[in-house]
Amino acid sequence: MKNFLTTADFTRAGLEELLQDAFHFKWGVSADQPLAGKSVGLVFFNPSLRTRASMQVGIYELGGHAVVLEPGGTSWTLEHRDGVVMDGNKTEHLAEFVRVLERYTAAIGVRTFAELKDWETERTDPVLSAFARYSSKPVINLESAMHHPCQALADMMTIREKYGKDRKKVLLTWAWHPKPLPMAVPNSFALAAAQFGHDLRIARPKGYELDDELMAEIEKQAAAEGGSVEIVDDVRDAYDGVDVVYAKSWGGRQFYGAPEKDVAFRADLRADWIVDEAKMARTNDAVFMHCLPVRRNVIVTDGVIDSPNSLVIDEAENRLHVQKAIMARLLGEIAES
Ligand code: CP
């Protein structure tokens, strides 16, 4: 295990090992400090509460030290493209940034969102890929344009915690939001749900399809694990009988570079695409999940997020435990079986 970039790089068995380690950290079975005397670089191109705090706390609890850098804020602005003439506003190239940072650190975590400007480029995760290319130390994806694997693993841990190992009917539903958002969370949640063998239903309006290649991978993983994938574009029947409702908003890939067109396209979707008590009543007493941050009474009503079925705070806590498991494995302190 060199890097942790997407759960697609891992077998079900490998992901199960990470979950098991995460539970051991959560339950206090493992109090190992595999990062004693080591530092981990955390590079944040974007704001964060959960990812930043849970990584810093996790590194501390594993005995290590976090070096947090914010390009354009507490460190230089960064260029990632090869062969460019750097006569614009970027001061340092990742070729130097990464190879310097790895001389000080045992691993590097990177948070870099989609810019929602150029779908065909961003779907290849160019910034994260450059970190992985230049680093000889492990790289952890703390959310990129296409994936948020730490979030997805915490989500799978949260479902496991609630329901055990049973296969569940899991609804990933698009939700209205005033502006287009990246697809990393829905991409990684759908992929991980398939890898863990759940029956996945994706509800989204026409125009908000996930990436075709990713969907093919999700279908393949679901088939291999005995699960299923269903796509619906009518929200009215989407909630029937499901055990998990996972809400997230994302932008339409055809609108990358033209956010005002996405905003106009989604104007009529606001009333229907919110998670509310009436929709939750059609489920199998489902739990509600969201990665956070969430806009209350836009994505989800107060009544749903404040209900006993809401797992959003547990999900956020589980980020800490899965990331400790990932770091411990990456640094070779827990043997892979
Ligand atoms: N879910 C998540 O990644 O939260 P932050 O953006 O606050 O890190």
C-alpha cells in the first residue's frame, strides 16, 4: 500500500482490514503510536473543518506531528502543470514543493477540490496525480476533484456500526444547493457502497449524471460483491424501502466552466430535491447521512438532521478513526495480511 488515493485501488479484503483497524482505534483496542518521531505534511488548497482537524488530531494521537501548509496562504502559490512557463501568478512548482516537503515528512496528505472549470481535465485529478508522481513517500487523498476516499471509508464504517455486515439498501440522492459543488463525495460514496456489496440506488435529476467511466467501475464492483446499482431520476419513488439516505449536491459536468448555466438549470429543482420528513417516512426507518458541511433547510430539513436517525456527527467522528488506520497501514506499522 503506497498511497491512498481512491478506494478503487483496494480489494474488498484490504478495505475490510482498514475498517477493522479503524474500529480498533475507536474502541481503544489499539493505542499504538506508529508516527512517534515522524511528521506528516498536510496541504490544504481549500477550507476544511473535519478533514483538517481529524488529520491533525489523528497524527497527534499516533505520536506524530502535523505540518499544515496552505498554498497561497501560509506557503507559496503552486503550479502543477508540466512544461509551463511560470510567468503568471504561481510561485513554486510541485516538482520542487513535493520533493522538498517529503524530505521532512513521512507522508503527505492533500486536499484540492475541483475548480469546476474543465471537466475533461479535472476528472483526471491532475493536482493529486502530480503529488503522487513527485512523492516517494505515501500520499493520502484528503479530497480531490474526483474522490474523497477518507470520507467514503468513514461512511462505510458508520453504516457498518449501525447495521453490522448485512447488505443494505442505500440511497445516494442529489440535493438542491444554490451553487454547483464538486462530485468527489458522491463519486467516492457510490464506489465504496458498491465495493462493500450494498444495493445502491442513485437518485439525481437528468443532467446530473456521474462520470461514465466511474459508473462502469461502480457496476463492476457491485457485480463482484453481489450488490446492485439502480439509477432513478424521479425523486418521488427514490426513498421507498431504503435503509440509508445519503444526501449530497453536485454540479452537472456539462456546466463546468459555466456555473450560471447550472444555477439556471437547477432553479426548478429546489422544491423536490430536499431531504424532508415526508420522504424519510417512505424509507425503512432509514438513517440520514451527509459528509458535512450541510446547508440546513436547503439540503435537509432541521427535522431530519436533528432526528435520532441522523448519523452525521458519527460520520464526522469516524473520519478520525479511518484516517488513523490509513496512516498506520501506509507507514507499514500494521502488517498487511
Ligand atoms: N466532509 C469534509 O471533508 O468536511 P471538511 O470539508 O470540513 O473537511
